[in-house]
Amino acid sequence: MSDYLAQRTRCIDASGIRKVFALAASLKDPVNFSIGQPDFDVPEPIKQAAVRAIVEGQNQYSQTAGNERLLDKIREKVRTDTNWEAPLCMATSGVSGGLLLAFMSLINPGDEVLVTDPYFVMYKHLVSLLGGRCVFVDSYPDFKLPAEKMAAAITEKTKLIILNSPANPTGSVYTEQEARAVAELAKKHDLIVISDEIYEDFCYDGLNPCFGRFYEKTLLLKGFSKRSAMTGWRIGYAACSPALAALMESMNMIQQYTFVCAPTPFQVATITALEFDISEYVEQYRRKRDRMVEGLKDSYQVVKPGGAFYMFVQKPEWAQNATEFVKIAIENNMLIIPGNVFSEKDTHFRISYATADEKIEQGIEILRKLARK
């Protein structure tokens, strides 16, 4: 690494997902189970709302916290989700932007952050970038929320807990009982919880329990990239109770000097997105989930995901590790992601079933063939 770069750049490396894309650059029309984004386009009414906002000149900076009409709608939703009487909210540049603002506001060098393993790839690297240390709490083999293991991992340096439900990469949806157990643990040790609920709408066996309903010192991070296929629009939001007012104030202050605001015309269009019914899309993904599970259960060890649009599948016994298996899958014209991108282990691989039904059938056939290798 060039010696003129900041020391913090040595704490992270290039995304494992980017490395897979590099390996696959020469593939023609692959079965692509790697991309974590919806395979439908932004619904037409939401597109038109964005077009109107642009044409009508709503292209300037918004207030740092966001468009007030949008924030009113978000507050209404958060009150329903959490029972908080007076939630504090701000629009962020995606949930990723919210994570960065929250971590910059909370993490000092040496602070420890509890993260369940497997985990969303960004958590580990952002915490490291800020000088913190992730303490990984193993949730294998069933990917349930391991409250007892989390309790054993807490030290005097523990600053916060990160939760993600429905989860990337496993598709796990935490039960109310599991969430309450972690809420009691956080309350006992006076820890802040960051609950990443970007996939909240994609639940197939019951609703995802909003963690803010169980614990006042929760920062909720939610967004529209998955719900409305607005991955390139970069609109999310952060919400908390008055118990974390200082955190929200700090996030707004940092946003003022970094992102400035979330993209204004897309904030306006998000008012329409909040009101748009996506149940048809959720049902489509339920069917895709069921087909993937049915197609692979006899060839692989599969934990049936309850939400999001991912499966975290154990590699075949013949493969030394998941990275080796992924390379062979790529040779068979399939893109999947090795587990060590999302975990301290390399025993599983991630499938995104957000793709066409035809590709799902092709992918099942390839994976069955590879299992018999």
C-alpha cells in the first residue's frame, strides 16, 4: 500500500463481492445469485413522483435532517412500529449512510461492538475504520439471535450491539422472544442497540418485530433501496426515541459536513414510496424462496430463510472451503458469494434469489450438479 495513505485504510480491504465480480468478468449471461438488489424496477408511480419533483424544481438542498413532509410520514410510521410518542427522525443517504453517521457519532478507538456472525459486510469494516473492534458472536448453525452468547461476550469496553433482521446474508428473522432477550441484556448493561431493518417488508412467515418496540435506547435504520428497488437513489432514514436525542443531534451535525443531505427530489418521491403497496413483490419473493429451498434441500444443508432475499448455504463436503467452491461455481457460469465475506468462517456461500424464475431453475440445476462432484 502506498505510504502516503492514511493508516486507517489498512484496516479494510476490497470487498469480497467486488473480487467475485472481477473473477466473473469474462462470463456471458451467467446465473447471477450474487447481487443483493431487487430484480424489479422502481414502481412507475414512484418514478413519476421523482420526475415531477425534478421538473417542478425541487432540486436544491433540503434541510440537513430532510424534507419535512417526508419526515412527518416517517415519524408516523415509527410511532406505529415502536409506540414511541415523539420519535426523532432524519433522512440519510441510504442505510449505509446512516450506519456511517451513527458509527462516527458513537465509536471511539478501542470500543467493542457486538455483532452476530454471519453479518452484513459493512459493519466490520466501518467499525475497524473508526478504530473500534467487532466482537463476533457465533450464530451457527441455525442463525438464531444468540442472547446467551452475547451476554458472555460483553466486557467493560462494549459500547453497542448491532442487529440485522431480516438478515443479510442469512435471511433470518428474529422472533419477539429473541429480541426481548437481547433488549433485556442491553438494558442491564446500558448499551445502545443499532437495529438495521432495511429488509423489514420482506418477511414470509410473519412480521419482523421492530426492535424499538422492546428497548428505548435503540437507533433504527431503515430505507427504501430494497422495498422500492431504489438502490441508486440512496434514501434511508434513522429514528430514535428522545432517550438518544444527543445521538440524533450528532448524526445531523456530521451529515451537515459530509453528505449535506439525502438527494432532495428522491426524498420527495419517497413520500409516494411509503404509501405504495409492495405485497405483490413480497409474494413473488416468497415463491422464489420456497422454490430455492425445495430445489436444494436434498443436496445441501439449508436453513430456510424467513425474510430478505438471501440463503446462506453450507458448502458441499468435497470442497475445502466456500471460496474454493465459489471459484468452481464461477467456472460453471454461476455467481455466488463466499461466506468469508460475511463471516469469520468460510463454510457457507450466499445466494441471492432476487432474479428471474428461469435463472433460479438454471441455478438449482448447476448447484445440484456441483453437489454431486
